[in-house]
Amino acid sequence: MSETVNADPAELAKFSELAHRWWDPDSEFKPLHQINPLRLEWINTLCDLRGKRVLDVGCGGGVLADSLARKGAQVTGIDLASKALRVAKLHALEAGTTGVEYREVSAEALADEDPAGYDVVTCMEMLEHVPDPGSVVRACASLVKPGGWVFFSTINRNAKAFLLAIVGAEYVMNMLPRGTHEYAKMIKPSELATYCRAAGLAVHSTRGLSYNPLTERYRLNADTGVNYLFATRRLA
């Protein structure tokens, strides 16, 4: 779909430097481990994963891909960060996770190679890290079968999100490394909905994700003001 790679070298380097810590639940990736059960169950509630062919775009160290496989799906995780993929492969080997494979390939390139090849596509916490998020959405829509599900999660772009997701999480509470997110790259739900419609994806439902610093717990709700998730389906 594109001759150029839709990736920011600085973003790839950022996550590659932390690759060895992907599976440490007390590391910089602690929030990822905490939210993973929530997003996994939300996906599985909308679409029974057992027996499905699933693609996880921007899989990183494989936290979501591994859990999708443990739900009975046949999972392919793709990313352009080589070190993170090596960690994902090593973890699958050590944990004995079956039904999951990892490839270093872009969503756009795989869409050319295997169009309509998947029952479900997930793209979590990735769109805000690429130069052209619309291109990724189009690739995800091309990769899923007609009637199939595509799930996205990202961060809203507004004052509340800036204060909580950047100032609060990165500079005050040190939940994430400073510089993890750039405000200008955050995506409003209306913008993501526009990308989806242009790609032939119908938005089925949305959920917000909030964090309580007192209980140190996350929960899904209706507030999409900061972190949010989209469930979409490819139009036949």
C-alpha cells in the first residue's frame, strides 16, 4: 500500500532501548500489564477469540498478542522494533505459549501480502506513535475479512489528556518514561472515527480507560476524554 515505511525512527529507538523490560510487571511497562486484562476481556466479550485468526499490529514485546493466543486464537504479532520482537519470541518460548508468531513487517506491507487474511485485527497504543495514523487504519481495514473486527486504542488530544497522560503520568507520578507521548501526535476520537469511515470501518462501540491513583487501578468506562478504545467492523 506504500513504498515508504510509516514509522518514526526515534519512536522505534525509544521502545527498543526498553525492550528487555517489556515483561517486567514493575517496570516502565507496568501500566500496560495492568490494562491488558481489561482490554482483552472487552475484545473477547465482543468477539469470541477462540479459533479466530488474529493480527496484533504494533505488538511490541507481545503482552497483548500472548494473551490473545491464550484465549485460543491463532495470533500473528507484527512490529518494526527488532529488539522488542526478539523479547516477544523469547517470552513465548519460555512461557510455552502456542498459537503465536511474530514478524518484523509494517501493517501496510502485510496488507499488500495478505489482504482480508484475518478475522480480528488489534492495534493498541500504537497510532499515536506513527507519522501517518490514517495509513495504519487503512491497512488494518484491508487486513481484516469483511464483517471482521478491528480494535484500536489511543489517547485523546485535549487539555485533560495533556495534564493526565503527559504531565501527570510522565512527570509527576513517573508511571511512564518522560517523552513517551507527544501531545501533537495524540488523536481525537472524531479524527479516529473519520479515519475509520474513510477506510470502510463502521464504529461499533467505544470505551474510555481511566486510572485511580489512590487505588492504583484502571477501569473501563464511558469517558473517552483521555485514553479510549474503538471497536469497529469492516463493512461487507
